[in-house]
Amino acid sequence: MAQALEALVTALVPASRDGHALRSDLVAHCEDILNSHIGGHNEPDLGHLSDLIKRQLLQSSPTGAASLKFTNLLSRLLDQPVLLRKQASIHFLQSLAGSPSQPGVGFLPVLGPPPPPRTSPSPSPVEPPVSRLPKGKSRADILRDYRLKNGRPHLPENLLLRDTLYLLQGISGKYVRFSAQDDSETENKLLFVEDSKHVISSPTKALILRLAEVGHLYTRVEAFVREREEASGVGMIEQSLCHHLQAQLTEYYRLIAILESQMSASSNGTRDGSLEGRSLREEETGLTLRRLDVWITEWRLRMRMMSVCVEGARGAQGGALVNLIHSYTDNGDPFVRKFTDQLLEEVSKPFFATLHKWLFSGELYDPFSEFFVAMDPTLAHMQSLHPSSLAGGIAPPSGDGGFGGFADVDDISVEREGGLKLWEAKYQFQEDMLPMFVGEAFGNKIFSTGKSLNFIRYSCHDSDWVVTREKMSNTGGTLKYSDIAGLERSIDTAYQIASQRLFEVFIDKFKLLDHLRALKNYLLLGYGDFADQLMEALNGSLTRPANALYRHNLTATLETAIRSSNAQNDPPDVLRRLDARMLEYSHGEIGWDVFILEYKVEPPIDTVLDPDSMVKYLKLFKHLWQMKRIEGTLSVGWMRIVGGARTFLRVPELEPQWHQIRIVMAEMIHFIRQMQAYCQLEVIECSWKVLLDFLNKKEGDMDAMIEAHRSYLDRMVKKVLLLSPKSGKQESVLNLVTEVFSTILMFREATDNFYNYCLSESARRDGQLDAERGVYTGTEPAHDPDTLPRLIQQVKDYSGVFSERAQTIVHQLQAHPDLDCRFLGIRLSFSDFYRRKT
Amino acid sequence: MSSSRDADRISSVQQTLDILHEMSQLLNTQLDKETLTTCVRMIESGVNPEALAAVIQELRRENGRLVLQQDANAR
């Protein structure tokens, strides 16, 4: 080892051959080096090493011959069996070759001076470059001399260079300056200051113009950034755009600084060097306008992109701005694409922060309204209002204090508007703010998810769940622009979870299904026994004028009906909400016209059962209730004429009339029974099944739920009320049916009158018979001979009107556009009873 | 038999050294063949290549200094 070192020392330092002390000194020094830690840690692998070497070789001889040769040698070396540590040897050679720093590269490695055009095969970077032999004057030199003689030489390039560097920073130079126009609207022009002593050649001018474009763009971008910095209320997306631009500009400043120092280095060299040395150095290291141009090229593109963004940013805001930038990503030029991607990544950060907050916690944090979801400021306060009203509504389950009294009707109605309005109008979707890379379908999903979460949180008071969800989601990584697939995935999951949860909350916590069922059972008369009881209990009071009715009586009757029917087994929470009420009545109306049942709902259930739907429920109730009433009346009347008339009305000459009445009444009963069966079985139950199927599937969001309920209700309204889609004639059948109802009632009255007449007539005859037998039973009542024909005429009139109208209804139904309604027509006239008589 | 194997070995060593020398010329390390042989031997015996390169450079610098000194002395 020491021997080898000694040999090395003597070979490399010839002086040490004589001096023994020097030699041992050097050997000791070398041992120190070898024992030190130089290069001890890493051992690059062979491939990397050979790559490095090849690159080195390519740099010194760009033809590639040397590197080819090296590859050859390397493969041959690897074939040799002798050496154990070939790699180390090569590493040694490489580090020895790579160590001498190449002169002139400086801090601009990429644009190092071109390899000197010398012909020697192995240029030695260790030695200083051999100065070039002086040659004869070139033509350029001759031209320059000629110009010098003429007294108007070209302006020296280094002066122009300085000016150009100024221009790049948007500052006017001494020889070249921007035209003094302060307003940015008019195009800035470049002026060359020509003095009498120098000229600037036109190619140079063109070059400077090209360079000055960057400077011009720079001023624009910089002005924008400056302006936004000063302005207040700049959106977050714009802020981050500015931030990114600022970072880019810093990068740009760095480049300019480097160029400047490069320029000053070269100009220093010119000052103290000889002319020859100067030209040489300039060629090797200095900055020229052309080199500057090459340096700036990339920045020119960047600046153009930036200024385009800046221009766009003036008009757009928030998501629209992101959209604008996104539209530049579809570019064939990889450089532009990369730049915009970078920019977008940066710019969309606040957007994704907002999105994250919205998607996972249902909070809208958007101080500058840049998100594609906008909050209605007038509804924002509903958040704080709701808990109190809900607490008041739910807290006392014992009394109906929450609903009691008409005094707070206004208050209730204001709140009642809440649910659906809150859901529909609190947040709005703004399409132009939606970034294109998200897509409209996903935008809708995001919108709905956040809305659901917000709703769960504030209207359903389930914020714990949302918070835990938010925490869980935080572990799943952040959303960002470069990961669109991941974004879509997380949107999908968030959407599903939120919708699922919303369904759960509504069905399990707020018992939506119970409420719907209660509405069907009570308001749509699904509970037959309850309806019968109620009808019976109310029959007496409802025939009185409306102003003689009192609400407390009605509620008491309702209570009785509930107690005496199966309805008492329903949960108290449902029964508590049921209420009897009178509509606003006008003069002359009787109880039947104004009585309604009501079912109270409160937030958040009223999101689904909104006031509009409640109105529809009431409408249905009124119709069905009336039908029920007619049915009840008819059955009572039927009992009377079938039972009573047979047993104690002994007026034989009136038997045919009674027979007629029975026939007509049977017809009416048939009519009303078919009507009822149709409503209950074919309309209500079928629609109910569709709704139940939907709710059991638990798919879709809140909107879907609202929509399902709405279509359920609409379907019932349309079919129960026999509405026709034709405009102007929508209620024609319904009107006929109500007319028929009133005809039946009048007929019933007429038969009652007839019955009474017959009763008194038979009593009179009994009295007569008694008198004949000599038994005096009482005073003879006055007998009016006109009464009987009048009564018979009335009955006949009404029955005629009824059959006529029933026939019209059947015919109209047979031509009804709705299939179910048409089928009702067939049911009514199953035996072709109502066939049009020709 | 053994002599022929020895001869083989010697020739392959020679070839290897030739290749390495050629590489060294290509990389412009300015090592002559003897120094290169010494260095390769040292590396084979386990010396760190980078440290060895540092040694060579150190020695070269030392030499340059010495030569300058001598010149100054001579003047």
C-alpha cells in the first residue's frame, strides 16, 4: 500500500525523487486523504456511471464518436475476467476526468459557450484554452472599420444589452424606451432614440422588439398583481392566481438578475482586457442580444400565458375564472399544457378547500361568492331560527299548546313555509361558476350532497353525525385538481352516504312513513271505521249553519271518534297532530261545507309535506268526505224506504212511486259505491304502493324524495278529482260529479218529504178507519190535495236530473284521456246501462 | 499446461490494462500507463476510488506548486 503510494508520488511529483522528506510528507498526506471519508458513502451503479461519462463526453465532443468509443471499451472491459472491481476503476477514472471544472460555464450551465471549434481530438479542459492565432480581418471587421471611418458606427451591443435588460423589467432605457403613454388601453410602443453618432441596425431593432414583448407583457402582469394586492374584497381564487403569478415573477426576477450579473461580468472583462481578449471572452461567456433572446424564449411563452390569464381574470370571477384557465389546458403544446396545469393546480386550491368543506361538512365557506353554490342571504338566518321553533313544537308532548289557538296562526304559517323553502332556496346552483373539469352531473351531486349535509345538520339537528363524518373523511386525503378520478370517487361516496343518511334521518328519526300513513288513513279516509264514527258523531252538528259551530265541539267530537274506533291504537304523536277545523265561512253555508280535518306537520318534515301538499291533501279530503257523506245519507235513506215503507206505510195507490224511488236510489248507491271503490282501491292504494316502493329503496336524495311524494299526491289529486289535462275543461267532470252529489242530496230530501207525506197520509187513513169503527183518535189533519202531485213531481224531477247527469258523466269518462278514469266509466256502466239512447 | 494458463492470464491482464488506458485517454485523465496500473492495483486492493482520485489531484497540485517554486528560485 505504502509502496504503491510512494510509486504514485514519485511518478506525479518528480521533485520528490530527490528529497526524501518531501516524499514521506506527501505519502503521509496522501494516506490521510485515503483514510478520510471522501467518497466513502456512495457507490453509483455501473449504468448510472456510464451514463454520466457519456454525457461528459458528449459535452466535450458533440459528434458522439467519443461516447460511442467509450461504450465499446466498456463492453470489452466487462468481458475481461481479471479485475474484480471494474466499477470502482471506472468510477476512479470518471472522478478524475470530471473533477477539473470547465471554464466559462459559470452559473448558466445550459447555455455554456459552444465547444471551441478546434480540431484536436481530445480537448483538454484542464489547461486554459489556447488563444487563437490572429487571422486576417474578416468582412465584418472591414465593414465595422468602414462604418467607424464614416463616423456613424453601430451602437455598441453592450449598451443596447443594458437597455434591453431594462426593457425586460418594463423600464425604459437610454437608447430604447417605451413610448410615454400611461393608459394601458393604447398599445405601448417602443421608441429607439437615435443620435447622430450611432445607428442601430434594423436586425438589431427587430431583435430588441422581440425581446421587448416580454417586457411589455411583464408590465401588464405585474400591474395586475399590484392592483389586486391593493384592492380589497378580491376573491380567494383570484388571490391564489395572484400568488402564483407572483411566484412566477419572482422566478423571472431571478433570471433577470442572473443575466444582469452575466452582462456586468462580461463588461468588466472588456474594460481591462485587450481587444482580442475581449472579443474572445465575449464569444465564450458574455451575454449578447441573441443569447438573451434564447434565454427569454421560454419566458416569452409563459408571459403570454400569464397575460392572457390576467386579461381573462378581469372579467371573470371565482369558478368562472377557473373555467377560463381550464379552457387553456386543452392545448397541443406540452409546455402550455404543463404551465396551465400548474397554474390550475394552484388556482383551484381555494376552490377545492371550499368544495371539501361543502362536500364533507355541508358548510359553505365562501366569503367572496366564488363557489358554484350560492347562499340566499335572506334565508341564512333560518338556521338560527329553526332550533327554537322546533324546540317549542316538540318539547311539550302532553298538551296541544304548540298548536293551540288561532292567535299564532300567522307565526305558524311563516314557519311552515320554512322547510321546503329552506331546502329549495337556501342554496342555489350557479352554473356559470361550475368548473368544467367537474362536469354538470357531478356538480349537481356535489350541490345535493352539501345541501343534504347542511340540512341534516341544521334542520334535523344531527350535527354530531356530520362532524364525525367530516373527521372520517379528512383521513381520506385531500381533493385536488390533478386527481380528478379520485375527486369523482369521493364525490360519489359522499353523495351516497349523505343521501342514505338523509333517508335514515327522515324515516327513522322523524318517522316520515308514519306521518304519510296517518295522512292517508285520516285525511284520505283510509280508516273506514274512524270515518264512519266521525260522520255519525258529527252528522247532527254539521247540518247546522256554519256560524253555529264551535271549534271546541268539533275537536271533542273528533276525540270521541278516535276513542271509539281503531284509530286509538295509533301512536300519540300522530293523534296529537290531528285536528278538526273550520274553513273561513260565508253567509248561508252549513257545517258540511266548512268542516275539515287537519294534520299538522313541523320542520323538518314539512320539507316533504310542504304547505302546498297539505292544501292538496285538504282538497282530497273535502271531496272524499263529501262522498262519504253522500254514501251515509243514501244508506240511511235506503233503510228508511226499504224497511219503513214496507212495514207501516199503507198507501197502496202510491206503491208504484215507491218502487220508482227504490230503483233510482239503487242506481245512486251503485254510482257512489263505484266511485268510492275507484278512489280507494285504484287510485289511493296504487299510488301508495309506488311511494312505498320508492321509500324502501332508499335511493336518491332529498329532491327525489320530495319529487316522489309530490308525484304521489298529484296522481291522487288528478285521478280522485277526475281532472282532465285539457286546459279550460280540467274540472268539467268534477263539476258534474259535485252536481250529482247535490242532486242526490236534494233527491234524498224530496224522498224524505214524500215519506213524511205518506206517513201522515197513512195516519189519516188509520184515523178514518178508526172513525168508521167509531173510535175517535184525534183531530183530522188538514188535507191539501195539491201536495201529493207536487211531491211526486219533485222526486221525479230529481231522479230525472240524476240519471241524465250520471249518463253525461259516464260518457265523458269514457272519452277521458286518463286510463284509470276511463275504466271508472266502464265500471259505472258495466252492463251498458248508460248507453247513449238514440 | 500451467504455463499456458499463466500466459493466458498475463495476456488478459495486459488487455484489461490496455482498455483502461484507452478509457483514461478518452476521459482525458492524463495518467500514464504505469501510474494507471498502480492506481488500478490499489483500487483492486480496496482503496476508495474517489479518495484515490482526490489523492492524484492533490499530488498534481503539489507538483505544480513545487515547479512554480523552483522557477522562482531559479530566477
